[in-house]
Amino acid sequence: MNHFRTRLTLIMIALIGLSVLASGLIMAQTFKRNHIHALEESMVREIHIIASNTQWASDNVELGSQYSYYTEIAKSLKKDAGSRVTFIRADGVVLGDSDHDPHGMDNHLQRVEVQQALHEGVGRGIRLSDTVNQNMLYVAVPITKGNHQYFIRLAMSLQDVEQSVRDLWTALIIWLLVLFVVAALVSYRIALGMTRPLEQITKVAKRIQRMDYLARVEVKKNDEIGDLGYAINAMADSLQVQMERIRQNESQLESVLDNMINGIIMIDRSGHIVLLSRRAEEILGISAREMVGRHYTEARQQHELSQLISEAFDKQAYIHEEMTFYYPEERLLELNIVPMLQDNDDFVGVLLVLQDVSAIRRLERMRSEFVANVSHELKTPVAAVKGFAETLLGGAVNDEETARSFLQIIYDESERLNRLIGDILELSKIESRRVPLMLSPVEMDYFAAKTVQLMEAEATRKGITLELKADGEIYVEADEDRLRQIMMNLLSNGINYTPEGGKVTVTVEPVWPASTGVSLLTDEGRDDYDRIRITIKDTGIGIPKKDLPRIFERFYRVDKARSRSSGGTGLGLSIVKHLVEMHNGSIAVESEVGVGTKFIIELPVLHP
């Protein structure tokens, strides 16, 4: 407290000294400025008097004679005015000077006071004289005589003015020293009276710091320091309650953080981790004991997470992202990085919220694919039923044999539709590898003919020819429904994207091994194939080369407007590719815009 008392005394002395010093500066500057201004005004009047009493030489007089004439006048005037007198012609030539020979003087047109006089009527300037080594005040006034203009300039030393200012400063310093002595005594007495109660308050505050909440300040006065004493006493009364609440809140917060399903990481503005919840430890595989207090870049995590946190620090904005983590196990995490701001919008760090959404996204993906598959897979059998029904309504019902055949097909497709619904439900299980394909031998020539027959009505309605080329007695082990689904999807695409009068060709043929070593002309050679090839070729609009790598993506459409008008959902080719792969087969596509498209499917005859 003695140090505070000393500082308070010195501060008061310094404030008094600075006040007097500032007043002295202002007074000295004002005094000097007013004195110089008065001199300037006096010199301007003298110039006008000189101008009115001067007999100006005629222009016919030689320049040398003018030098002598005006120099004599200048010297004569200096004795009366006590100032240096200079006569200057309009072009800046010095005609006469009381102190120097005008023959050797420079042109004065660009002197500050001359230029100011030329533009403002009166010119003033203060600068150091090299001759007498003193500050000189120069005043110049333009004089017009007849058609000619001259300048008369007076110069006076500022030595007297500067001496007066020095005398003023001497007196000011003497009084300032006296005032310092008086101020020191008064300030010390005031500081002593103010600091004694503060000493007592400090002692009580230190006792409270040591958790002695019974300590109290003895208040003697009702001034500001007394109010501080009352505040200290009130603080001691409530501090214990507040500390208990803080401990309770900390316990509750810790319990909430430890039992949250989301991981919480708090990072301060310097990038150091200040909080790491138990769930965050489990998700990221790092220990709070090791990482709290360290920089976030030191955590053993993938670089993308550090980049996101760095971006949040740079932008100081909310960032939402999903990212796959591979350590300590593969997870899909939803990252929410929220900037933390104080009430005055000062940035204090970021809060990183980690949520494991692997199961949620997997369920959403399965649900979406299931709905999409249902929507698309029901379309084809419904179209077949609708086609035969329209044929019956168009008059074929009168032909009993044809009607019975069509009704049988409609019944079969209805049954197949019912089975297809069950199969689609099983498809989601197949994708999760829980239900195998129902494999059985399929005779491809009969199977392909029946499949083409199902699409015949739709092709006839559009004026498109369906052609089947299939070698006899070709068998393959496959799921018949899934295989029909593959072919009908591709046939439907071919019909939809082929103009009227076009053609869709289905070719089924065996594929022999390259090194079979058996003649293909013999019966043994013909039966020695290990794969079959199904080619569906149309003469439609074709697919641009840039779209070929993406046509098997879900919902991808080459011609979006036409796809929608034809009822396509963009899932057909994706489902075809999935089903072909389930049969351990492969699918390829060749296409040329304006010529047509060819899908080539190869399936193994036998499955392991």
C-alpha cells in the first residue's frame, strides 16, 4: 500500500505540473504569436508610408543608376525604421537593399513573402538569416506606380521576441518548482487519508481469498471507500453460496458432457484444446489427459479434420460437414463447427460437435434405394399388363383364343407382380448379403422369346420392331426373375429412346474360352462354353461419349426431359448393373449419337 500511496502522490504532482506546463506552453506560444503579428502589422504600415514618400525612378533611367538610387533610399530608411529595407522589381530583380549590394543579390521573385504578396496582397515569412545568424521576420507588400509594379520588403530581427519568451519561461519554471513542493506536501496528506481504509479492505480481501468468509470490513465513513467496504462485506456473505452453485454447475456440466451421445471439443482462439468430452475420446481415439492444453493439429487424426477447423478459424463462421473416419474404426461422422463469440462479438474459439451418423446414413441409403427400386421395378410388369389389357379393349377380346391367351399373360404378370413385390423386399436383404439369389437353369432361347413377347405390345404401339437372335439350347444358371428384370429394363430403355420405325435387336450367344483347344464346329466344342453374352442393340438416339461413364449411376439421365416424359426414374441402368454384378457378370455399353446404343452383358454359366 505504501507503493500505491507513493504512486498516488506522484500522479497528483505530475498532473499539477503538466497542467502548469501546458498552460505555460499555450501562454508562450500565444504571446509569441501575438507579438509577431503586431510586428507584422506595424511593418505593413511602415511599408505603405515608405511607398507614399518614395520618388520612384523613371523607366528611362539606366539600371545601374536605379541600383544606386534605390540603395541610397533603402539605407536612409533603415536609419529611421530600424529595419532592413529592400526594393524589388515586379520580375524579382532587387533594385536596392539597405544591407547588401543589389548587384550580387539573387532574383527574389520566388521568395515566400514575395509570392504571398503577389497572390494575397501582403506577404510574410520567418527564416534564419545566414548573415546575422538570427531568425528574421520578412514582410513584403506590392506597390503599383503607373503601369509598373514593385515590391517593398522590410526585415526585422526576432531576437527581442525570443528574449521575451525566454524570460517568460524562466519565471514559469521558478513558480513551477515552488508549486511542486507545495503540491507534494498536499498530495501526500490526501493520499495517506485515502489509502489507510484501502489497506484495511485489502487485508479483509486477502482473508476472503483464503476462504475466511467471516472476515468483515469496519466501515467508518459513508463515502465511496465506505461503499467499497459494504460491497466487500456483501461479497463475503454471498461468495460461499456462489461457490457452492459453481461446484454444482460444474458437476452437472461434467455429467451432461460425459453422458452425451455426441462428442464435444472446445478449442480456444489460439488453437489449443480446452475441453474434450468422454464421447469425443471414444470417437476420435484420443485421450483428454494427453490433448487438453495442446494444439489441435497435434491430435492423431486425418488431415481433413484439421483443415476444417483451420477454415472455421479463418472464416469465423458455422461449418457443417460429413466425413468418414478410419481411426480407431471406420465411422461416418457429422461435424458441426460453431464459432464461439462473446457479448461484444469478440471471437474466443470454436466448438466442435461430433455425431456418429454411420447407422443413420446407412438406414437412409437403404430406405431410399428400397423406395426407388420399388417405384422402378413395379413399372415394367404394370406396363406389360396395361399393354395386353389395352389390346383386349381394342377388339381382341372378341377373338376368344387371343383373349384367353392375353388374359393368361395378364394373370401370369399379375402373379409375377405379386412375386416381384416380395422379391424387391428381399432385394434389400440381398444387398446386405443376407439372402442369396434363387439360381436355377434357364433355357435362354425360350426365356428370351418370352421376355421379348412381354415387350411386344409396347414396341408395336411405338412402331418399333423387336428382333430376337438366339442359338438353341443355351443354358445358364441364374435367377430367372432377376434376369428377366435385366432384359426388360434394357428393352424398355431401347424402346423409349428409339424413334418410330426403329429397331431393337436382342442377341443371345455363348462365349467360349480363348484357350479351349476344342474345335467350335464339333458338338463337344459347342457345349464347352463357360459364359453367355446377351446383346441388346437399338437404333435410337445414342448416348454422348461424355455421359457413358455415368449412365449406371443412380438417377443419372442423359436426356432429362425425354426421360421424364417417358416415365423413367434414372434408376433402371443402376439396378441392371447391380443385378448383373450379383450374378458375377459384367455389363458394357457402346454408343454413337444418332446411330444407336448396344448393351453387352456377359454372365457365367455356372456359379460357385
